[in-house]
Amino acid sequence: MMRDLQERTGYRFHNGELLTLALTHPSVAGVKSNQRLEFLGDAILGAVVARIVYDLYPTEKEGELARRHAALVCGKTLTDVARDIALGDLLQIGASETQAQGRQNASNLEDALEALIGAIYLDGGMQAAEAFITPRWTDLARKTETPPKDAKTALQEWAQARGLPVPLYQLAATSGPAHAPEFTIEVTVQGYGAKQAKATSKRVAEQLAAAELLGFLEAVS
């Protein structure tokens, strides 16, 4: 099974323990989980996808690129890619997650894909991670001729269609040096959870957070 996954990803691990770790859900008791790899993979995917849209759409402005980027790294897109390579079949999950059909859970698949990217990076370096990401996300990026709808508008429409208050945006944290701060924005839809995103401008961070939450909501609804 592991060999099948390596064939589907096009990457063969030198350190099989990294691949095992990437596929280990936090519900498995007594062992390390994939959460740290997930954090790493999220950052790597974001950087590579930013370069993809930057190169593919040289005439677009920052806001248009941000909308494309947000759509390409949102939960729904990651879940679709994870399902395309049948990642859920190999997830190691605890008994409670098994009963809840956790191998097909959108959030679990999203996290596992990010962890897999992090593991590929640690095992083979940035070139290996780019070789996995670039062809898949380039194809996805080319499928939309115009930038996706503004994520904040789309999320507000989603909430209003269900009779909910407008989404709430809050500044969760500020980091980095004074000359180049980064802003972490959290967006909440009443009764449906929250997502965060970080960017060098509050406006872009709001769009990224909205896209993350919208992707999650569409995947689970």
C-alpha cells in the first residue's frame, strides 16, 4: 500500500518513517502524530502555489493573485487532491475516528496532504516538494480563466443564505519586525467554526481566512 502511494505521488521516500508519520492521525494513542508535518507542509504549499500563480498570471494585481492563491490552498482543493491519490486509504487513525469514517473526513484528508508535503520536503528537499506540488496545482490554476469570486463576498453570501449573521473578522496576532509585520486574521461564522490565515496585509489575510473557512464549510456541508 505504501508503495502504491509512492507511485501515485511520484516520489519514493528514503526515510519511510517520515511517510508513516505523515499518515498518523492525532487520534492514534501513544505515538507521534502528523501535526508538526502538517504545519510545515502548509507553509511549503503556500509558497510554491504563490510562485505558480505569480508566473501564470503576470498581468494580474495582488488582489487577483490572492484570490487565486486562496482558492488553490483552501481545504476543499486539498481534500480533492488527497482523494485523487487515495490518501485516505492509508491513514492511521484511532478507533473513534474509524467509527466516524475518519479516513474520508475532509479535515483529516486536508491535514494529511499537508503533512505528506512536509514529509516529502524533509526527505528530499524543496526540489522534491516542488516536483509533487507544481504539476498538480498548475493544472488546477489553469482551470479558472478569471480570478475566483472575492472570498469574503462568497463567505458572506454563504452565511446569509442560511439566515446567519455576517462573518466576524478579528485580528488574532501580529508578528514579524516593525518594518515587515505579518497579520493573523481569524474569521468566524456563528455556529460553524473559525479559520485563521496570515499575510503581510490585513486585507489579504482576511481574504485568505475567508477562503479557508468557505472551503471547509463547502467540504463538510
